[in-house]
Amino acid sequence: MAEAIASRLAVGLGRLGTESAFSVLARARELERDGRDVIHLEIGEPDFETPAHVCEAAFAAIRAGHTHYCPSAGLDELREAAAAYLSNSRGIDVQRGSVLVANGAKPFLFFTILAVCDPGDEVIYPDPGFPIYESAISWAGAVPVPLPLHEERDFVFDVGELEARLSPRTKLVILNSPQNPTGGVIDSTTIDETSALIRESDAWVLSDEVYWRLIYEDEFSSIASRPGMLERTILLDGLSKTYAMTGWRCGFAAVPQPLIDPLVRFFVNSTSCVPPFVQLAGVAALTGPQGSVETMLEEFRIRRRLVVERLNEIPGIRCRRPAGAFYAFPNVSALPLSADEFASRLLEESGVALLAGSAFGQIGRDNLRVSYANSQAALDRALDRITDFVDALA
Ligand SMILES: Cc1ncc(COP(=O)(O)O)c(C=O)c1O
């Protein structure tokens, strides 16, 4: 009986992907339970504490009784604060009524795709890219159309290649800058050319900008700020990366009018709302002191140099300097093993957890994703181990 029931799962489940960071983390934890020392470079979250004033705002909200259901679109206080934040940072005019709040940025990815795609519709998305894009596209029965990001272009796509992929069947174009897993940042000329192209199409745009505060040299450029784009762009941002709030589960987006009601219906059908005390903490994050973001960025800048320099010293590894986020994406194609094998053997034999580029699509299969959201001391030790691991291959 139990066996018969076990086989009665939805056939469509095969279309639902996953995020391998979580399975690598699980394996690393298993090794740690067996007494092994593992250095974690696999997880995409800042290794900083949530700022104290944000935690205090949450405690105060709980004490004041903000512990019940609240509107599915989000609390007015957070929608208002997020509208001002998005408007000021991107030089656009976002009204409170256009902002929705969800349990992280992730639900916006999933539900936007479900809200706009019918089976057979095409969605263009970055490859390598955050694995949830392809998973959600496939789950919706839509056709994933990968847009290559090129290492030699510092992981920015070629606008000609985007043009070649746009068609009347394109329902949605997903952009991500700064980018996971490469750290690439789309420059403002590419944003201009992309918006000019997309304006000629009928495609929606989902601009995933959750890492926008973590950018090292360039000015940040959002496609939502280009003429005519805001009304077709889901401008996605959140608290996770900027304020070290990954576990709080709170994201927000400026949403074009026709998508507001469909997205709220998805929220009503799934999670009902984001806990109100979390949202009030979010207001404190967006409107309070921003020093923690600066401190975190400066620390990431130091680690970026450390990681990139040391990786490039290892024969057979080459690594571009990422312009944003906290990931390096070194290429290991000159080594006598695949990047997949490298990642799994490095964890098992040397106790360093990182991700194979194949977890992010076809194009990155010769690369590794190294998250430098770990201390300089831990990064140094990890790089010693990686150096020894590669030496032993020779
Ligand atoms: C590109 C990208 N978008 C969205 C998310 C999801 O963030 P959140 O924690 O807000 O759901 C992540 C998290 O790793 C990410 O890398």
C-alpha cells in the first residue's frame, strides 16, 4: 500500500527543478556531523548579522501585537517605504499602490512566471543564472530560452544574441544585475540597447535587482528607469541580501498595474501574507541608518580581491573580477577534471563546499561558483585547500 501511494505523485513534478546550494549545504552538514571540518563557500547569503535596529523594530512590533494576518499585498507602511526607496534609488516614480510585498524575492519569480505564461510561451533568461528561473519556466509549461552570458564580456550578454532570441512568442525577459552566479553587472549602454529592443516587442520584463547595493565600481543601472519600461517591468528587490535578512523572508517589487491583482491572488492562494512584524522590521531597514550596507560592501570588496587574486595564482584556474554581488565564477576548464567532479571531490576530500557551474545552466559548466560570504580567515584557509587540491592533481 505504502509503495502504491509513493508512486502516485504528479507527473509534472519532473519539471520542477531545485537549487543545488541547499543540497550541497546538506551534504556539508552531514560531513560536519561526522567530525569533518568544512569551509562553506556554497551559500548565497551575507555572513553578517541583521542590523540591531532592525531586530529591535521586530521585537517592538511583536510586543505591540503585530502578530496576526495582514493584507496580502503588504502593509501600507512597507509599501510606502519601498515605493520611496525604489523611486529614489532608480530615479523613477513608483507609487505605494504599485508595490507588493512577498515572502522573499523568490515568490515574485515563481508567481510572475505563472501569471504571464501559458504552455508554449517563451521566456528568455540568463545562462548561467539563478536556477529558480528555469525551474519556474518549465513548471509553467513555458519554453526556457537561455541567453548566454560570456566570460570574456565579464558575464554580460550580447544584445545581438538577445535580439536573435526575441520573437512574438517571447512573453517575458528575465534580467539579473548584479548577477548570481557570476557577479556580472549589466552596464548602462547594454541597458539602453536592451530597453530599446524590448520596447519594440510585447514582452514583459522581470528585472531581478536583489543585489543592487552590492556593486563595486560602476553606477547601478536599472532597466526600469529607461523610457517606457516601468509599465512593463516587474522591478524586483528585497531585504535578504542588502540587510543580511535572508531568514526573515521579505521581498518587494514595483509591479505593473495589470499584474497586481494576479500576483495578489497567488499570494492569497499560497502564503496569505508576510508576517506583519517582519514587514515593520523591513520599514526600519529601508528608512533607518544605512551604515551596515556600506560596512558590508567594504568587507566584500576586500574579500573579492583576496579570492580573485589567489584563484588566479593557481595554475589551471582563471577568474574574472566580479563587478557586483559576492560571487566569483572561476573557470577550471584547463584542469584534468570537470567542474562537477572538482566541486564534489573538493568537498569530500578537502572539506571546501562550493557549487559547480552546471547548477546554473549549460554555459557555466566549466566554472565554479565561489561565494565569498565568509570571513577573510576562512577564505584564506579555503584557498590553501583549493591550491593543495589542484597541486595534487598534477
Ligand atoms: C538572483 C537572485 N534572485 C532572487 C533570490 C532570492 O532572494 P530572496 O531571499 O529575497 O527570496 C536570490 C537568492 O539567492 C538570488 O540569487
